[in-house]
Amino acid sequence: MENRQDLRSILPYLPLVMRSSSLFWPSQVVESLKQLDRVNSGHQLFRAISDLRTSLSLSSEPLSPSAADGYALFFDDLMSREESRKWFQEVVPALGILLLRLPSLLEAHYQNADRVLDEEGGLVRTGLRLLDSQEPGIVFLSQELIAALLVCSFFCLFPVNERYGKHLQSINFDELFGSLYDYYSQKQESKIQCIIHYFQRITSNMPQGVVSFERKVLPLEDDYIHISYPNADVWSTSIIPLCRFEVHSSGLIEDQLSEAVEVDFANEYLGGGALRRGCVQEEIRFMISPELIVGMLFLPSMADNEAIEIVGVERFSSYTGYASSFRFSGSYVDERDVDTLGRRKTRIVAIDALCSPGMRQYSEINKAFCGFLYGSKHQLYQKILQEKGCPSTLFDTATSTPMETSEGKCSNHEIRDSQNDYHRMEQCNNIGVATGNWGCGAFGGDPEVKTIIQWLAASQALRPFIAYYTFRLEALHNIDKVAHWILSHRWTVGDLWNMLTEYSMNRSKGGTNVGFLQWVLPSMYDDAGMDFSNIP
């Protein structure tokens, strides 16, 4: 065990001790966990948390000053007497038992890691490890192991001093509860209710599925194998057809039924303010599906050429509202189908937008492309284009690097690898993208430009459709008409990108002060004589 590079990379961020090739809890921790059945109040719960932290030599890493008051407020004042009784008599002791099993769960995880096969029979590294920036990779975790790790968060057992130098957020729950006391609000109480409900569910019926966490990276330099970070010429010369555009003026991304990739409007630090006071799109998603939180343990902040894809999380809570009006509204039974690897067919891709981007938001097309791209290899990409009936001349403009290495043509292994990746891609040909007004709230992005950018990225990534949830934003009330006209005229990615850049130049020089949709409709009317009054 101690020779595993993956375990060594994550061990400094775990509360366990390794000795003689075994993971274990210090004896004082074991005794404290066995006595959790004596805890019967929020005040006593936090005292138990403090004792556990002392046994792990974490006292020098202070928690939120109001954490103790927050735990007491929630469990002693806000939770009903009957709920509190059940929580302390049934749930807390079960959480202690689960924590006692964490060492064995991790050892079983590493014993079974790297046994996932790709289609050519090669082994994929899947063990829990630090997935550092610019290092593409994937981690597979059982839902049971995820649950045990989240109990560590609840008891604030993760060491934090080493995390900040690696651009990792804290994953303990002290600030979540401390903020409840310092800045009480119903939305903060509801966030905690979602977490508590999750623990109630998993202690009564532990889920047995699997969740994968993947760091996706577009190489900044050509490596002759993978699709690299596109430059402006790639976009302007692309003759890839635009994908289907579906407009949804109502509904929520997470409620879509098409198995599309669901976009998380992420912070560069995965999870954003989920464990603090944040309560917008990303934070809400992390509360109703708390298994997402575990990604914060080992996934450092994202660079401009990176995205994070998470497959298989279960949803446990229902809710109403948004931001300050967010409210927990009860249990949610997730009935999504499961894939051959044991993951629910819930695919979430985290892409972080720029804050106050101005003209820089056009560069965000590469961030979206990274998130939406299924396979990153040239030959896979070409194979799919060919399947779609695109001409061979498209290949040079679809990617930014040649298909032959400096030594000559790709090896047989690389060709076989791409062919097998293609079979996976075939299975995902019906998987589109479900998204909305990414980076258009507090981050100040232009919703009309961001809509077009995401459509371009989804098309270039060979997704069959984009399902766009406008949330009734007035600026987008004509987007269905624009999309209908563009598709009817068979525009390519390059055509639409060039129109967008022309608009950008006009806007920057003061030639127009209207939005892209209003600007593009008259120009197309003049060029094509199109009467938009007849568009349904």
C-alpha cells in the first residue's frame, strides 16, 4: 500500500495514519467514535468533534470561530425535538460506525483500483489521488466510500494546512455551520438540511453505486495525439455544422430527461461557496447531490484549458427557490438508469466563467469546448466526423494539429486506441449538452454572447444538440428565432464565429450598442431578404 503513488499523493490530505502498509485511526479516535452514541445535543456533538480533532493533532488548525455555536443552533434550536432525538440516537452512531470502516473502505478501494478496462483491454488509473492542474485523469469512488469521506467533512477531520498551497478549498463543514450562526438565513438553514437529509438517507440505506471524477485538459501545445487548445483560426475556418438548438424557457437543467451533459456554472475552485454562504447554481447542485462535495478533496482549481466532469452522483433532496429564496422541500428519489460501470447516468461538467469578462468572454469558448468534448484524440475526432458524413477536407480545420508525428504516422497502438475510443463515442452520440446562462449573473457575462459561445463549443465538440434553459431571461426571448434561421441556412461553426467576432469589433469601436441577437437579425434580413414574422 505505502508504495502506491496515488495513495501517497492524497495521504497528506486525509485524517488517517499509515503504518506497516495499513491505514488506521489512532486508538484515541477509535474510542471517541465508539462513544458517539452518548452524544445527545449539538453542544455535545461539537465537543466530540473537538476531541476527535485533538486526537488527530488538528488543534493547531483552528476552525471557524462560530462553528460550535452553529452546530448547537442547528441541532438544539432549529431541528425539531423528534428529529433531534432520531438524529442523535440513530444517525450519529451510524456515522461513527461508518467512520470506523473508512480505513478498510480505502484499502478495498486501492485493491480494486486500476481494474477498469478501456475497450482495448488496457487498464485505466482510477485510484483516489490528487488530480493536479494540467494532469488529466479520472478517479472512481464507490458511493459508500464517498459517504465515509463526507462524514469526515461533517466532523471536520480533514487537515487543511497543506491544502491552500495546492489551490484546494477546505472541505470541512465548520464554515457551513459557522455562517449559520453569524449570518442566519433560511437559505443557509436549508443548505444544512440538505446535508443532514443525505446522512439520514445513507445511514438507513447505503447506496452501492460508483461516481467518477475526471479532470479534462486541452494541451496548450501540440502533442500530435490529442486535440489541443484551439486558436482563433480553428474557430474561424471550422466547417463543422452547427448542432440542433433546443430552447427551454422554463424548467431546470437538473430535471432534463435526455441524459445530456449538465453544465455546472462553476467557480474555478470546484464547489465555489457551497460550504460557506454561497447559494446559486453550483452551490445548490452540490447541496441536493452532496456526493459532488468529495471532488473538492482532490481536485485543485481549474486553469483556462481545464474542465471537470463528474458522472454518477445521486440526487437526494428536492428544493424550491434560488439564492436567498432557496428552500429544502423534502426527499428526492433519483431514478436515473445506471451504466455498465455502476454510475448513474447523470453527467455534470464544471466549467468556470471569467468574472467581469468584457471582451475576454470570447476566449471562454475554449473552456466550454474542453468541457463539452467527449474524446480528446485526433483519430477519434476524425472518425466521428466521417460517421457524420463530413468531407475529409474538414479534418484539417476541425483540429489544430496534424495527424502525423515528426517521426511519421501514428503507431498501431494509437490507431487501435482511437478505434476503441470510437466505440465509446458511438454510445454517446445521443448525449447533448444541457446548459443555461453560464457566467451571466454575478460574474457579469453577456447572456446573448454566452449563448452563442456555448452553441459553437457544443457543435465543435460534435454534440448532437444543445438544450438551452433561458430561465425566461428577457435578453434571450428571440434566441429560438435566431437559431431557427441560422440552422435553416446551414451555417457552420466558422460562419457563426465570424459573425460573432464581427459583432465584437463593431461593439468595441462604438458601431453598435445593441445585443448580438438584435444586431444579427437586421443584418441577416438585409442580406437574405428573410421575413422573420413567419418564423414560428
